[in-house]
Amino acid sequence: MKRFLFLCLSFFIFFFIVFPLYADDLTDITNQLNDLKKTFSEISSANQINETQLQGLQKKLESIKSQVTFLEREIEKKQAQVTEGEKAFAIQQKLLNQRAKSYYKNMGKNAFSVVNLLLSENISESLQNYFYQKTLVDEDKKAIIRIAVFIKQVEDKKKQLETEKTQLAAVKVEIDKQSTFLAGEVAKSTKYLGEIQGKISELAAQRDRLIAGRLAALNLPQSAYTTTGGCSSDLTNGKDPGFSPRFGFFTFGVPHRVGMSQYGAKGRAESGQNAKTILEAYYNAEYKEGFGSDITIRVVGNNEYGQSFDVPWNIEEYLKHVYEIPSGWHIEALKAQAIAARSYALAYTNNGQKSICPSQSCQVVKQEENSDAWKQAVEQTKGIVLLNGGTPISAYFSSTAGGYTYASGSDISSRPWTKNTQDGRSSYNNFEDVKNNSYDKESPWFYCDWGSRSNYGGTAWLKSDEVADIVNVTMLALKDGGTIGNLYQTDKSNPAGKETWDAGKVKQELSNRGLLPFNSIDSVSVSADFGGGRSGTVTVSGDAGTKTFDAWSEFKTYFNQRAPANIQIVGPLFNVEKR
């Protein structure tokens, strides 16, 4: 019996000490869930749902689910414990009845012992009998109290278990409800962000098309031979815009800067380099003599001079009609150009398997033969081509690379024979080194601010507040990509079909988003990677402080979108001049 009582007491201690811990966990989960519901309510009432926040809430909800699963297992354990307690309950009830009967029986004996103690002649024996009976009564009393408390606590915990089961069931229903809601909110958030991204991409594509159109309007001279288009540097043309201070955005060279720089070849020839050395500077290719000269290619299309073609020419005859550089240049520059042109034509036509156009899109040719000097260069290089893997290369070239050539350009991907070069007599450490040491520095398009405005002396100079407006536009576009469609130049129609915001509106929108707009700019500086030939950052200072932007992806992008008229930055390396 004593062993059984010990086991019951041990069960009692375990059950009623451990059980409240799980009840506290359930309360904690309920509180977490209420907090979660409050957060959900706040998010759902917002106009824009933050997907990252929702994902965080989802993780929190999954944690709650894990805790609920744990509690379910613990409740199952407690259910088993209550069941065992109920079994013990029946035994304890029987024991209680026995103890009660024993208690009342021993109470009578104890009363008799008192009388016997008073009347007995043997006091010692009577005292022993009295205390023995009293001990039995006390033990019965303690056992009755202990069993009664145990029975009551089993009943109370049974009721508590039922309450927790009900609460947990409600929590599970609420979790399922919130999980469904959360999944829906995440889906809506993803869809919304996708729509916004789509709008941003659409606006960016419209911007890029506009910028491409503006660049095309500049008539960028891809060939050194052309006398149309180009740029007149406002540093040297003597034109006065009529205002000061003024800022000019000057680009080194013109697209595409891949392969041979024609003005660079001129500078190299004048410094004593021969055609082979010149070509080795611009191409990773085999210089091959004695390549077949009996190949016929067909020229089809129209050139920039109003001439139409659909004619087969032997490759050497074809070259006599090529017009890509002035024929008065150094003979070694002419020979380098002839070899590059021969290689390009053979590569383009796959050794005569397809036709080639007569314009700048391919190579410029005319119906009439070029000058004697040019034809001499063709004759002296007959059968010489540049090869890669035994095949003629597309020997790209352009008028002016601006001190650097690149392995790839905006519309030309990298090839095994293209290369990145510092096209100078010595290395560059700053902008002045590029200006002074580049082989193509004599080109009229070497360092120029592209575009012009007739109402400011035909120059591309910008006022301080105009630069401030471009800076503000850049800040706003980076802060809120959804505004890009409203940030085009104000002097032309909006290609996105939206309202174009003027300078005042842009300032207001910046202020609405917690940013301080500029009213004027005092200075602009450009950092550059002079090893690779790319501007790195643009730093502006003005009445709103100092801001620094990525030169290529940020400042140049929005400069070309916002600048007035056809003023543009047209290359990877540019600088700013203040006068």
C-alpha cells in the first residue's frame, strides 16, 4: 500500500508541476497569433504590400505552427496521464472509503484509550496504547486529506485539459485562416511588384528608344571619311552661349570604339608605325599574306550618296571603291585601313557567299573608284588579311575611339580578336593625360560636347539650374522608378504618352518623398578608371549639398533622357567642363 501511495504521489508531483508550463506556451502562442493578426491587418490596409515583410510573417506563422504541433503532442501525453490519473482515481476512491472507515473506527478506539488511560492501573501500557491509536488516527486523517486533494486536482486538470483542447482547436482554425490569407497577400504582392516592374521595364525601353533616336539625330561619324554630322567642340569653336557659369559634358570619342580607331591609325602612322604594327595594336589576329584574291563579292543596296548597287566585284576591285578614310592620310594608315576593309568584307560575306551593303552599316563604297593614293594602298596590301582560326575576321573600325578601344561595344559583342587597349603614346593617369597622349587626339570628335541649341549660340552648354534639374531627375528616378515616364526632356513631346514634369514639379515630387532638391549646382566632378577608359562616378555640389552617382548606369542614363534639345553624352568616358 505504501509503495502504491508513493507512486500516486510521484504522479501527482509530475502532473501538476509540468502541466502548467504547456498552458503558458499556449497563451504565448495565442498572444503571438493576435500580434500576427494585428500586423496582417496593418499590412492589408496599406496600398502597397511589402513582400519581404509578408515572407517574414510567413516564417513566424510557420514557427507558431511548429509550436502548435508540439503542444498537440504534449496534450496527447497529458491525456494519457489524465487517463492514468482516472484509473488511480478509482483506486484512491476505494482507498479513501477504507481510510474513512478506519479513521472512524480508530477514532472510537482512541476515545476508549483515553478512558482506559484514566481508569487503568497500568499507566505505561495505557499510554502506549493511547499514542498508538492516536498515530493511526493521524495517519488516516493525513491519507484522507492527501487522497481528497489528489482526486480534486485530477478533476480540475481534466477540466483544464478540455479547455486547452478547445483553445488549441480554435488556434488551429485561426492559423489555417491566416495561412490562406497570407498566401493570398503574397500572391497579390508578387503580382503587384511584377506589374510595377513591367511598367518600369516598359518605361526604360521607351527611354532607351528615345535616347537611341536622339543619338541617331546627332549623325555620329562612324567613318573618318564623312564630312557630315560630327561635333564642334565648344571649348575651341569660339561660340558664346550668352550665360555664365556654364557646364559642358564632353565625351571622349564616338561609338562604337571596337577594333581600329581610324584617327588612332593616322596618329600611329605619323609617329612612324607601319601598317602591320598598327593592326597588331588593335586586333588579336594573324597577319596573313597571300590569301586568295580571286573571290567575288556582291554589293547590294544604297549608300549615303544616293547611289544604288547590285553588282558583283572581285574583292580587290571592290576595295578600290571603298571610302572609309581621307585618301590624303599617311600611306601606312591607308594600308592598315585597306587590310581591315578586306578582312571585314570577306568575313561579312563569308568569302563571297552572301552580299554586302554599300553604306556605313557595312562599309562605305561609291560607284567611282577612290583616289590613286588609296588604290596604291590596296595594291600594296593585295592578298593580306587578318585571320582568326584560319578565317578572315570582322575587322571592326570606327572614326575616333577617344584614347581607348574596347573588346565590345553597345551593338558589338566581344570576339576573340577584339581587345581593350589604351590607345596612347604613354599610360594615362588623368583626363589631361588622355587628351595629350592619345593617338587619335587630332580628331575633331576626340573630346566634344555633343548637341546644340540655336538660342544659346548653337552650343551645348548648360546653365547651373539646368544641371540641377538633371540631378533632381536622376535622384527622383532612383528613388521611385515609377516616375521615369514623367522625366523626359521638357522641350519635346513625351514618348511614353504621359505628362512631362517640369523642374518645379520634379522638385515637389522629391520633397514629397523626403529628399532635398537642388536649385543650383556649383561644381561637377567626374572620377574615372583611366586604365580601362570608363567614367566611374559623378559628384555634384550645390545648394542642397553634395551627391554622388554612378557615372554610367545612373547619371549618364538620366542625363540623356532629360537634357534639352539633342544634347547627349555618347560614350563610356566623359568629363565635365565649367566656364
